[in-house]
Amino acid sequence: MPIFDDLLNSLENDAPITEVRACAHWTAVVHADGGCGLAGTMLTHGEPHGESQVRDVGRLHTKTARELAGWVISDVPLEVSIGMAALNSLIVPDESRCVELNARDFLLERGKGKKVAMVGHFPFVARLRQVAETLWVLEQRPGPGEYPPEAAPDLLPQADLIAITGSTLVNHTFDELAPHWRADATVMMLGPSTPLSPVLFDYGISVVSGAQVVDVETVLRTISQGATFRQVKGVRLLTMTRGDMQ
């Protein structure tokens, strides 16, 4: 995807890898300069157990963060997770453009009385449904009242506010979604997989909301013990808005 080319080209540094953790829900990559990035753990696209294998397992710590970041274009889902985490580990957010803000709070405020579409089921869906005029939730495995990804061409053009999970980069579905939202819609990408990079603004994203790791040891301990994101400790929630956003 072109967005990956631009994200990779925007990186200004590199460092040897010191740690790679591919855990139940989250994958983390740590490099020698202290950076740590997260991404959602993707396992297979339905291949038989053991068929989708990560290359060079046991030697990933001998590579550099840029080498692993290049894996974002892999056809192996777990390699993409590792690549995304490595890419995120090299992104240093511009603090002057960021505020500490939970994406949930932004959406609850901006979604009042609006037609809202969410790509990905988030824990605050019920609260958002209470304030929005209409809320559509699209999910790979839709639950009651939710819609499959195939509904995106019909639903996204109707939405005033769209929230898409950063995992759409990890599962390579972002390019399938982007053509369907209106130019005047507010589009937020959120979640720990989201790169805290202004590059996303060039691809129709209005608001970028991600996680900056501030305590590597605590993050690695919690994700290694099976933490969902609400249980992960050692991160700051940062939100960055496009320059023309009010």
C-alpha cells in the first residue's frame, strides 16, 4: 500500500532490535535507543495451523528496527504485526501537535447528534450509541446489530464521523475503506496500532489517536500476561489533529 511507502520513507532513525514480543493481543518491538512500538497481533488468514510462519524466528533481535518495519508489506499476518510495531517504535511523535486525549472522549463529544460509522468494535460502542443520531459498527466477525466489511461502500458515505481502527493497516484493509468516506467527513484512526505520524493526514485521516510507550518494562510485562489494551500499563494516549480541524 502506498501509505506504507510514505510511512517508511518518513522514518529518520534506525537502531538495533533488543526485544520482540508477539503476545496474545499485542505485539511489541523494542530497539536499542529505547523506542517501543505496539501493534495488534494478527495470526493467520485461515491457513492450516503452522502454515503461516514468521521467518528468522529466534534471530529477530539481530536485525534493525527498519529491517523489521519493512515487514508491514508481508503476506504473513504475524510478520505484518511485527513490522507495524517496529515502524511505530521508530516514530517520535511531535509533542507540539499532540494532546493527551482518549479517543473515546473525542468521539463521544464529536459524535453527538451525528451519523457515526465505526470500523472495529470498541469497548465504548454502547456509550457512543446513546449520543449519536445513528451508529453503524462494521466488524470482520459482526455481532448482533453489526455489519460485515462488505457493507462499507453503503454505510461509510452516509457517515459524518468515521472511526477506524489502526488494525486496518495491519490487516491490509485500509485501502479498501478509504475510497468510501466523504471528503467532508471527520475520520479518526485510533488504537495502539495507529502510527502517531502526520503522514496519515495525506490519506484522508483527520484525527490520529494512538499510544506512546513510556514504560517499556511495564508494557512488556502486561502484554506478555495477556492484557487487552485497557489492561496495558505504561502508555500515554496521544491525539493529533490535522491543521484544518477545528
